Amino acid sequence: MMKHALSLLLLVWAGTAAAQTPANGTLEVELAGVRNATGKLRLSLYRAEDAFRKEAQAFRVLAVLAQPGKALLRFEDLPAGRYALMAYHDENANDKLDLRLGMFPLEGYGLSNNPKVFGPPAFADSAFDQPATGGRISVQLKY
């Protein structure tokens, strides 16, 4: 009897704990200023400051066919936390942001918070808090 009561108590506790754990949300990203339908739009989401702008180390990456004007992209099942996002219009579809002299973007790019940058962008300038309930940000591409 005691064993059954303990099992029942553990099941109830486990169910209550699961119910109190917040579900992951969706991050909607409105990407504006896409100049044409050539190539792909690539978005990389970062949680770690030292990984920022290194797509191979991104927390998540999305890639879709480009469309001119605005695009709405979604990161589903995203845990709450602090993130920074980099987006670019990969016009030649080579899966990387092409740079001149290794520093200057040759393709349209944008960052969360749309900071004005002089030199390499910093995680702190693009960082935002994603609530468990989800969120939406707007990013303007610059060519």
C-alpha cells in the first residue's frame, strides 16, 4: 500500500513539474530590404558571444529561397534566452557571406537590433532576450 502511494505521489509530482516547465517559443524574424529573388536568405542565430558571426558555430541556421522585399522566417521550438542574429542575402548561393578583403560584405546583410557598425559587429550590439512565449524581431538588410 505504501509503495503504491509513493508511486502515485511521484507520478503526480512528475506531471506537475512537467506542467510548470515553460514550453519553447517561436522567434519570428521579419527580414526587410531583400533586393531580388536571386539565391538564398540565410539566418544564423547565436547564443554564445565567441561564436557570433561564425555560422558553423551557430545555435541554429535557416536558409530559404530569396524573394524580393520582405520575408518572414521562423525559428521554432526555441528555448528562452539571450540571442543575437545575423542574416544575409546569399545571392550566389554558396552558403557563405562573401567578403572583399576578408572584411567588407559583398552581399546584403543585417543584424538583430539593426545596429550601426563600424568594423566587425559585436554580439552585445545585436543581443536580445527571447521569452519562452516567443517573440518577433525585424532586421533590415544593407547592401
